[in-house]
Amino acid sequence: MADTITVREFRDGDVAEILDVFRAALGETPVLKRTPELFAWKHLDNPFGRSIILLAESGGRLAGVRAFMRWELATPDGRTLRCVRAVDTATHPAYLRRGIFKRLTMEAIDVATGDGVDLIFNTPNVKSGAGYLKMGWSVVGPIGIMVRPRFSALRGTGRAETLPAPSDFLRSPVPARPLAVPDRPARGLRTPRTQAYLEWRYAGHPTARYFMVDAAGTVGYLRPNHRGARRELVVSEVIGPDPAAAIAAAHRASTADYVAAWFSSGGPERRAAIWNGLAPVPKVSALTLVCRPLGELHLDPTELASWDLALGDLELL
């Protein structure tokens, strides 16, 4: 029956049917609403460009979706890599075990290669991770988590199935906005923190609500989140000359059960997090980073030491 599956490129009128496939295959919660606004934010209004999106059809019905979201990464020698992130993928339950995920992914790789993309990266879940490895991806490494708990973390006071109320996490919530703070040079593969990126990523997200602290000319972007029964305040990003001041301000503003963050080893943000009492949690990984190079990169992206990241780069968008 595989020959009854046809593949074509996305058209703007496909959004409603794509969202139906996402809901059927992946479900939907009050926290994760699969809305046209979220789809447009991620795939159409992205400052790095419109996503590569391929669709599988059978008998006039949409059977599967594969999206590569555009991204850019700066290198320590000043180059900018054209990248994509393998994000939204779904096969309608009526068309499982027909090879749709693999076919769409391999054809999307061909499109990306022809378009001059240098690198694909993503953070798959356990279920799909093995499939990516079979298609040529390499494991870069685990993305851990650093936390500074309060006594309330012992009992937990949150509800994972509900939308976070900012007042339950922050004393005086300040909505995120882009500030004219220059980013430091990249120490590894690093998302350029441009004004357009910050506006889109933190101020413009249609479903996740981000907030900010501003201290000593350094900004921290914060995301309230429920982790099981516990209220988690994620420091998604810190930009500016004094990351310790921004992380300290985030902790002072927090009323959550704990503050969480993660930054690449060796960078000033990680040192600032440790200085402020955020300790790496042993043997706990928030995500696993994988990648598939498509061209000559002059560095090894399969080594975690080649990356210069914060949680905001890798949060599941």
C-alpha cells in the first residue's frame, strides 16, 4: 500500500488539516494548544525564514506531516550556518506502519540539502530517537538541568494540567520584551541573539508566556512551568555583561518551588548560575540533542563541547 502515498509541499491552505493530524496523532492539552497562531509563529513568521514542510497524502486525505523549522547558528570564527530543526512530525493513526515518517524525513533532507542547509538538529523523544539514528543522525549529548530549590519543592504546589498563572511564580511579573543588549561572541554553535529573534522568540510566542528581569544591563528571560506537582521557573536565556546579576534577580523575583536553568559548560552564564546556587542535578537529562550535518562545517557538531547554548535554544517550540 506504500505506493498509494504521495508527497507534496505545504500550501497555506493546509493549516487546518495539519492541525487535525497533530491532534489525532499527538493529542492536545490546556497547556499545549495546537492553534493556527502557534503554527504561523513557528513555521511562517520565523525570522530565520519559512519552514520546510512536506505532507503525505492518501486518497485525498492528509496522512502525515514533516516540518523542518529554519534556524541559524553563529560559529566562533564569525560564520553563520544555515540550519533547520526537525520539529513537528505526525502520522495520522489511520496510516501508521506505512513508512510515512521515514519517507517524509528523507525527502525533507533532500530539500534542505538542495537549499544549502548546513546542519539539522533537534531534541527527539525516546520513541522517535532511534528512528533518527537509523536515518543518519548522531547523538550530540544530554542536556542536563541545574536547579535551586525552595523548601516548598519538597511538597509541590502546582498542577501540571493547568496553564501557569504568572502571579504564582513571580512577585511582579514583567512581560518579556526585546532590549538593546549586545550579545557576547559565540564560544561554539550559538543562536544569534538579534533584536528580531528576541522579539519573535520571547515577546511574540502565542502560547508560552515569557517574562523578564533586567539587572546591571543584563536581561534574563523567564518561563513559568508546571513540572508534575511543582512550580518551576525556567531561566530560558540570559544576555548581557553581568549574567550573575540577572540570575540573582530572577531568584529574588521567584515565588516558584525552584528555579531551573541550563547553560553550556565553560560559558559565563553557567559560571553565574553556579555562583547563584543552581546546582547540576546528577544523572538527570531534560533533553537529548542530536544532529545531522549536511555540509562541511569546520567543527564537529556531534561533540557537545562544540555548542554554546541555553535552555531557550532547545525548549520544545
